[in-house]
Amino acid sequence: MAGEHWTDKLDAYLDGELNAADEESLRRHLRECSACAAEAVERMQLKRSVHDAGMRYKPDAAFRARIQQSLRSKQRRRYSWSWAPVAAVLAAAIVGVALWTTHFREHMRERQLVGELIDQHVATLASANPVDVVSSDKHTVKPWFEGKVPFTFDLPDLQGSPFVLVGGRTSYINQSPGAELIFRLRQHQISLFIVQDRATGGDCGTPLAASYSFHVQSWGSDGLCYFAVGDVNAEDLNALAKLMQPRG
Amino acid sequence: MKARWFSLYGVSRRPPPGESFEDLAMPLFDRLYNLAHWLTQNRDEAEDLIQETYAKALKGFSSYQPGTNFRAWMYRILRNTFLTSRAGLKSFEPLDETGEDIAAADEQTPESLLLKHLDLELVRKAIDGLPVPYREALLLCEVEEMSYQEIATTLGVPMGTVMSRLSRARRALRESVRKLQGE
């Protein structure tokens, strides 16, 4: 009769689940105990038989093909569904980044232009000779610019307005030649820069931000762009803008 | 030295990243079908079971963690699908798994089995006669060559229960084979 202690372990031994020490002990025992050895052989024979007998059923080739086909079509659907939102999010992100970049670049260019205008205005105020042509007469100032800037412009009659024309000088905005007219309003000085539209990079007429307590007002007319810069308030700059474009 | 004398699949087949569900699941198709047929004992129901298993597995593939045992994962889906089917509900009657089994050693001498060549049809008949919980544990061990741990994972039971079921299944099988041999 096989020892109970050993037969308990036979299945685990034949299944390869015994630890190394128990496996070695059992193997040694099997060499000495014919009853346990016979039991082991019988169980192994049954194990083999179950393995062989267990491989019994084969699926139809057609059934297999049908499942495979169905997997492929479902996977395709899954991929197309799962990629749709990803693609949409990516597209939205790309458009978002592009818009933000454009907006950011415009914002930076605008800030750069405002900075340049204010710098020039301040430099003019600080200059010992703020104007190259000193005159309050528009018929003196306007002709002075002929041949100095590649355009001409109209100057309004300032009679009855609080603005006084001080004079003018040539200027450069974005590396383009332009006219700078200096007006006085009460104790304040206002620079009015006039350049060709194409020199402004599309910022003509757009509302420009105030910076360092200076206000900048911009408008366009007849292919020219006007920038009024001063430490006056925005309403005063608007009033000057209205005077400069009587037709509008 | 391990006593296993055949090896058809590695114990855990780890999928390299990027393998599709089809790449992983189709090589298991024949074997899953074999087990499905053993469980349902009917071709149509086996096909339904496989179809449902693959559909569920594909649907849940995103929850499968790469690097874990894909084979055990598939078998568990098959087995759980079967459990909730009409045939499965009928076949899983409560088992008395508390009594002694291993200690109740065979009273007969083993010669009757040892000396006779085992007829495969007879063994199949004996396997068919086993309660489903014993049949599935035995087939996962002997046909699928799963480790006890892998069977435990597949069936969702502790290792001790796997060992107990295997022991009972084998004892019942031996008795059944002897009985059939005597007929």
C-alpha cells in the first residue's frame, strides 16, 4: 500500500508543482517504494490519457474565419472611432496654437510699435531742437516735407481749436521715412507721426494700448497712417484725429 | 527536473507592446474552442460561447494590462461567459468541497488501470461525466498545461481550491474509468 504522506504529493509532483526539496525526497522514495512507484505510473498514465483525450474538439474553419473577419471589422471601427476624437483634439490644438501664435506675434509687434512711437515722442521732447521746421503755419510746414518724405498730406486749419502747430521734423517708423508734426495742447505736446500704411505692418487704425501714461491713437487715410502720441488723455487725441480727417 | 513532459505554450505569454488583440487572441482560438466545447458539450453552444468570449475580450482589451498573463485573461473571460450562460448556470451545481478527498485514498489496487491500455473514448466519456468545476480544472491543468497559480487566476479561486478540485477530479476520473472498463 502506498504511503499516504507520499501519495498526497504525487499529483503535485507530476504536475511539476512540488518545491525542489520535496521533489527530491519523493523521487528518492519512489526508487524504494514499489507501491508508490506503481501509483505514480498509473497517475502519469491517466494524466497522459486526459491530455490526449482532452484535445478533442476542433473548430470549423468557416467559423474561425468568421470570427477573425468580425474582429478585423470591429477593430477597424474601434480605431476609426477612437482616432476621431484624438484627431479632432489635435486639430483643435493646432488651430489653437496657430491662432495664439498669430495673436501673440501681433500683440508683440503692436507693443513694439507703441514702444517705438513713445520713444521717438520722448526723444523729440527731450531734444534741444525738437522741430526742424518751426512754424505754426500749415502752408510753411507742409511744403517743408516735400522731397523729404515719399508722400504728401493735408494739414487742417487749426483756427478755433485748442491745438497749436509747433512745427515738424522727419522721422522713421519701422525703418520707413515719415513726418512727425508737433502740436501743443495747453501745456502738453503731442507728436503726430505720418507714415505710409505699408510701414505699419497692418497696425494702422487698430486701437493701440496706452503705455507709461502715454496714449497712442491711430487712424488711416488715403494710404497713410497717423499715430498721435502724447501724455494727454484719449479724448484729446480723438479730437486731434477728428481735426486731421475732416472728411471722415 | 520538472515532471512536465510536454510544453505547448509558455505559462505566461507576454505580449510585446503594440501587438493587436487579433495577434494575441487568434493563436488561442483552437484551444479556447476545445475547452468551450468540453464545457458546453455542444457545437452550436460552443460557437456561441467563443463568439461572445471574443467580442467581450475585444471590448475589454483596453483594460487588459500588457505584461500580465493574456492566456489566463482570455480563459477567464471564456469561463465567466460560460458561467453566466444558461448551460453554465445549470452545470455549476454547488459542490461539497469541504470533505476529505486526498486522504480517502483509492481502496482498489491500481493494477486495473496500469495494465490496460486506456481507450481515449473511454477517458473522454469519463471526463464528460465529471461535474463542470472538476472538468474545467482538470482540462486547464492537463490540456492547457496551466500552473496551479494560472488556474487559480483563471477560475478566480484560491490555489488550495485548485489543488482540491484537481485531486477530487482525478479520483472521480479514476473511479469512473475503472467502472467503464468493467462494463
